[in-house]
Amino acid sequence: MMNSAVHPAPATSLIRRATAADLPACAAIINEYMDAATSWLPRVIDHQAIEVMFGPDLLDRRTVFVAEDGGGIAGYLSMDHEAGFIHAIYLRPHARGMGLGKALLDAAKQARTQGFDLTVFEPNSDALRFYMREELVEVPQGRKEDTPEGVPTLLMRWSGGAQ
């Protein structure tokens, strides 16, 4: 979501629930993001630990949506089954600005009509603008300075509603 321009999702795109077979691609997306997409986000979890986090048991705890763009998994969104907290929404660089992030967030809104929370790294201004455009609001008392990455996060909330 580095590009704030919104374009229609490609005709070949598909948003669906992830299977265990999709999880290695999701781990690769977050690893690529940590390695190359930012200068402000230090890596605090190594590649292998990320891959372990994306084991098949993840689907027991979280709802994971994937975005396919004709060339494979282009992005994913991961949220708790019960609390609805969104832990991650990431896209491969080529998939940003094409509407796939919005489509993933729309899937979360449909799955969790009562609302959800997520955090965003404060320096990630593109993501922050995207979430605000998608009707998420900052929870003022939700700013956190002492993160493992050493980068402040903001708590964002979508209060729910008809989609």
C-alpha cells in the first residue's frame, strides 16, 4: 500500500480465504516487506521465525484472506477469529495501488461487521492514509511507543456497519 492512488482491482484478481498451501507465500510477502520495502522498520524476527509463524496451525487462530492476481498470491490479511484484531495486511510491491488492499479490507469488513482494530507503524504514512480513507479512525489512547521494533504504532478502529 505504498502508492496512495487507487485503481480498480485487476480483472484476474480474487480474494478468498487462505488454505495451508497459501501460508508460505504469505510468509514470503512479510519477509520481503521487512527486507526491502522500508528504511524505517528494522527486522526483529528472522526469516525462519516468520515462516514458523505461518504454519498450518495459524488457520486455527486466525482468519486469513489472500489476494490472487493471476500470478499467485499478491497479498494477505490476517485477523483473529474471535477478537477480530487485524494483525497484518501486506501486499507485494507490484500489487500496491491496484485496489487489492481495499478488497482485502472489504473482506475483513464483511467477515467482521461489528468492527475491528489494527495497528499501523506511525512512519507508514501511505498505510495510514489508506486506513483513514477506508473509514478507520485513530484511537487516541492507542498510540504505543515501546514496540519490539522501536517504531511507534497507532491503534486504528473500524466501528463496523453495513458494507
